[in-house]
Amino acid sequence: MDKTDSQLQQDILAELRWDPKINAAHIGVEVSKGVVTLSGHVDSFVEKWNAEQAVKRVPGVKILAVELDVMLPNDNKRSDTEIALAVSNALKHNIYRLDQFVKAKVEGAIVTLTGEAQWQYQVDAATNAIRYLAGVVGINNRVLLKPSISVSAVKKDIDDAIQRRARNDMKNIQVEIKGNEVLLSGKVEDWSERNLAIDAAWGVVGVQKVSDQMTIR
């Protein structure tokens, strides 16, 4: 049975209040036909990210729009120069040696990452490396994936990965290949299954883009 917008709103508010990493007092939640909008403000970029993750844990969320402002307390504010130095150190002193292929620019406390990586996990690691840095209010990850092999066998690799890792029957997911782009469509039960399919697609060498056209039942 589908939740009403009111029920979904109450579940999201409860999840936000339950998570100790989030101060839900300044976060507003609006729901319309399963489309959730977060508004208000938070004290850090990582709190904004945590709020997004909390909402995605709640069954029934179809689309999430985040309109949260990051309003840093005075003792957490840093100059762009200070942030740039911290970002440089984070990329350098990382197990993946991200500084070898990722460049960063800081403007208005927003960090923009550029460069080319071989794997999607390296792209994600670049964001993870700087998410918790003091003073950061936003991250634009524009690191691109460079192809390393032909993607002629990508569809079978993705199909195998999905079936290997699936908790339930996920045969309703369709996989289509267009060059180096993977298109995922079909219906999934929840965000967990959706993320599983997306992760499986990104796990194939040569994939440069994953288009998510899946819908939640």
C-alpha cells in the first residue's frame, strides 16, 4: 500500500530527527505525490549530505529535491586559500593518490573538482575526501571517466553483476548500451535496489556515463 504524502512527510521528519548527525530543527520537508523537497539551512556541507542520505532511506520517496542552504557557524568559516590548502592535502594524502589525476579550484567556499579517472570509485573518492573539511559549503565533482577498454561486453558484465548481488529478483531492470553510456530502465522496489543497479553499471571498465531511468514501484 502506497503511503500518503502526509505519512511520507512524517516518516521523513522522524528519520531526520532520529539521525544524530543531523539537526532537523531548521529543515523543512514538503511532499507532493512522492516528490520530496528539503528546505531550510544546515551548519555544514556534510550535514546537508547526511540529510539527503536520510531521506533516501525512507521507502516511498520517488524524487528528492534539495534546497538546503549551508550556513556555517563563525568558528567553521575558512578563507578560500585555507580551504584550498586543506583540499590539496586531502587529495594528496589519500590511499588512491587522487592528486595525481584530480585538480581542485575553490571559489566562495565551493570546491570544483576536475580531471580524468579510470574508475567511478575514484570519482566518488574525490568527493568523499573533501566532504568533511571545515569551511566547505558545496562540491562540484566534474571529474570525468576516461575509457580504457572496449565496452562491447559491458551489457553481460552488468547483467551478471546485478544478478550476482541482487537480494531479490531484479529481472525487471533493463540494460541498454549506447557507446560508452549505460541506460538503466525498469522498476525497482526501493532506493537500495536502484543504487545496486547503478553501482553495478559503474563497476564496468569503460563506462563513462550511467543514465538512470528506473522508477520505484
